[in-house]
Amino acid sequence: DTNKKIEKHFNQDSEKAQIRVVFKTIKDDGILQPSITEDIKKTLEDIKKDDKHIDKISDPYENKQISKDKTTAFADITYDVSQTSLKDGSRDNVKNHLKDLRDNHNVQTELTGTGMTSTEIGGNSELVGIIVAFVVLLITFGSVIAAGLPIISALIGLASGVGIISLLTYAFDIPNVTLTLAVMIGLAVGIDYALFILFRYRQVMKTETDYVKGIGLAVGTAGSAVIFAGVTVVIAVCGLSLVGIDFLAVMGFASAISVIFAVFSALTLLPALISIFHKRIKVNKLQSNFKKDIDTPWSKFITGNALAAVLLGLIILVAAAIPVSHMRLGIPDDGVKPADSTQKKAYDIISDKFGEGFNGQIPMLINVKDKKDDPQGLQQDLQSVYKDIKDKKNVDIVTPPQMSKDNDYALMVVIPKHGPNAESTNDLVHDLRDYHKDAQDKYGFKTEISGQSVINIDMSKKLNEAIPLFASVIVVLAFFLLMIVFRSILIPLKAVLGFVLSLMATLGFTTFVMQDGFMKGLFGIETTGPMLAFLPVITIGILFGLAMDYEVFLMSRIHEEYSKTGDNDYSIKVG
């Protein structure tokens, strides 16, 4: 609401894409050298002339967007399209025009802003994942055909799911970024489900001669577990809608579609592929020493030292979970991007030359409608507000109040002493909100604040508050589903406790690396900072789905064997 008022009364649209161009020279006063000044102005004119989507470009010289040492300046390019609608051609236009400026005057130019945010989905990570999965399956099965079937099934299921999601974009507004989770989960569970059925088929065929019957038995036993596992994942990702943030809800529903098609593919396409290639799927017939085969060191250790195994698992999980106690949530800014990225370089230059808080400005909108008939008193009170804000802790600079054309509102910009993700900036946001009541009581003004820092803090708070409800709902639903399937209270209770411990360990270790910097070099982390605010809820969705998958796969196999033999230790070893 505040942003809409600022847009309406001050013609500043925060929804539109913006690119900030930072110019830095080596010599003192270099940015004011006549030749450099002339070429910077000409470059900005050429950039605007060659892109019809540019609404306006601020002049760094007219607007005094120059550092104190006169080595650095910046210009803001505002487009008439949103960040997600900005094409690569617009970015390339800016980069190409800046090249001559760099070459001719040795001026460093860097880019930042919402217009530089990439919205491309996918990339090398999925391809690497598929290759690694294929290698692991090839080693496991010893057959190219057997290794390829789960991947083919998963890819076709994923393609079908993404196709349906793409069709839905004609009826609904679905941001590109929502496909990230859908592709990741769809591919992961697609391979899992197909692999589970294929593995069960190979086990059945150790004693069976008819491949058609073997397929039926595999789908009949493992297939039911796949259906249930798919249902739990769908519940988990749809639970993202409970958070109350639209893009997370859309991300969850899109992921649910990809999971549903992964299940369909595993239950229909995979059996058909097994039927076609059954002669090429290597199966070692069951020998008389089967009991010896299942007596692996791991299975013997677990069944022979159950209490020690439980204690060891608990110690590892609890130790990994300890850092979660000081986990901080936030929305990463350009300050945590890779050191060689232009956004990171621009962020560092601005922080160095204009102050850290310049990257996290906080607009304060003041409603002065009730006093606009008394211009002199209005200006006196606005100056008092200006002084009040300037004297606050953690404030670096406050711009003088700027009146709207209709004189209904005044706008000030508060620049914090520290960056957007600093705890002091978070404290300042709370102080400015507490000031609302003082402004109302002392001057009769209604004040409100906005800006990316404020939005990020609010979003982090909302996500943090939503975690208990989100986690509780999906855990309770899963508990009852597992209770129905296994007709047991102990199994679902163990599954839920295991999930909670795994979740805490996951978030704890991630905090230890990403926030505390433990072995950050090994993991390729260049800059530490708060955890991504919506990482916990997405992690809960992913981890819950996978944890329940593996719980169902393992326990359904143990349950199946126990129903035949009644031998607990033997069933666990087979499972």
C-alpha cells in the first residue's frame, strides 16, 4: 500500500525494473573530468535512445549522485516493464554501450538493481544431477538399459508435468521462478519412484519365470507404496500455501503437479518399458545362500546393536542441529553474491563510497492532509520530524522532506548506517515503526515506511511465524496417513520424530556453513549472511516429502516380508 501511494503521488514505481549503473574512476575528482563527464552523459543518452522500454535515466551530475571524493557516480535506469518482463536485450544494450566508456577512459562500470536479477530456470545443476544418477544406477544394476529406465520415466513424467504447468500460465499468473522447485522435486521423486518399482521387479524375478507376472507383482507391492509416497509429497508441497505468500503457494501447487505426473509415469510408463526391455534387464536368480546375502555388515550391525545405532544416530543429528538456535533469516542482497559478479562489485563500490546503508534505503511517507491549509506550521512540523528521525540511533542520512504535487504527502528517505541485512537496520525499522505513534500524537501526522529492506524484514517475519503452523499441519496429516497404512502408532511416531530431527539437523548444519562460515571454502561460499527467509519452509516441504518416501519404501518392504515370515530381524535385513 505504501509503495502504491508513493507511485501515485511521487511518480516512483517500485514494480518497474531498474538498473543502477555505477561509474568509478581511479583518480581523485576523476568523475568530474570534462571528457569523462561528457562521455558518461552521451553514453546514457545512447542507452535510452536504443531501448524503447526505458522510461527515464537519472543524470548523476544534475541529481548530485556523486561520491564525496568525486571518484564515483551512479545513474538509475527505470524501465516501463516489470523485472520479470525485462528482456536480456535490454541488459545487453546497457552493457554494450558501457564497453566504449571502459575502454576509452579506464572507467570501471558495474550494474545492479532489480533489472539485473536473473529469472532463468534450470541450468547445469539438473544435467549434472541426471548424469550422477545414471552413473550410480549403472554401477548398481550393471546394465545401461536398467540404469536408463528410471531416468527416462522421470524425464517423461517431468516433461508432462511442466507441460501442464505451462498450459496453466495461459489462465493464471505463474512466475517463472516457481518452476524451480517443480523441476527439482519432479526429477528427484520421478527417479525414486521408478527405481523403487524396478528394484522390486528385479527382486521378484529372482524366483519368478514369467516377466509379466513379475511386473504385476512389482507394481502391486511397490506401486502402492509409490502412490502413498506421492500423496505425502503432494500434501507437503501444497502445504506451502499455508504460509500466506502467493508465489510460495503457486510454487507448491506447481510442484504437486510435477509429483503427480512422476507417480503416473512410474505406474504406467515404467512397467511398459520393463515389458519391452525385460530381456536386457540383468537379474541374478536367487541362490540357496540368500540369507547370507542379506547378512551385510550394515544389516548385522543394526539388528545386533539396535540401541547403539539409535544413540549414534541421535548424537549425530542433535550435534548437527545445535546451530539452528542462532539461525537468522533474511533476504540476501547483492552483498552476498559471488565476488566476480557485477552486482557484488557495484554493491561494494556503493557501500565504500556512499555508505553501507545506501544499499538499503528506507522511504518514509508522511500523510500531511490535515495540515496542508497551514503551510508555515506544516513546514515547521516537518522539520521537527526530520530532526527526530535524523537523531535516531543507526541513522546515517535523512533526505529533506519532499512534498507531493497535491501537497497531501511528504516523502523522506532514511539511509541506515549499515547494510540491509544488518541487525542494526532491523532495529531501525522497528524504531521507525514505533515513531508512528509519536508523529501522530505530537504533530498529527500519519507516517509509514517502505523500501526493499522493510519488505524483506516483514517477509522474513511472516515466514518465521508461519513455520510452526505449516510444519504442524503436514506432520499431523502424515501421522494419520501412516497410521492408516501401517495400522500402527509407533511407526508414524518414529517417522515424525525422525523427520523433525532430520529437519533440525539440516537447518542447523546449513546455518553452520552459510551463516557461521564453517568450511565455507569447501562448499564454495564466498560471503556469509542470514539464511534465505523462505529456505526453512521450502526445506520442510522437500525434506518431509522425501523422508516420508523413504519411510514408506523401507517399512512397506519390511512389513511385506514380516507378513510372510513373522521373523522381525530377518524382515529388517531384507528391507
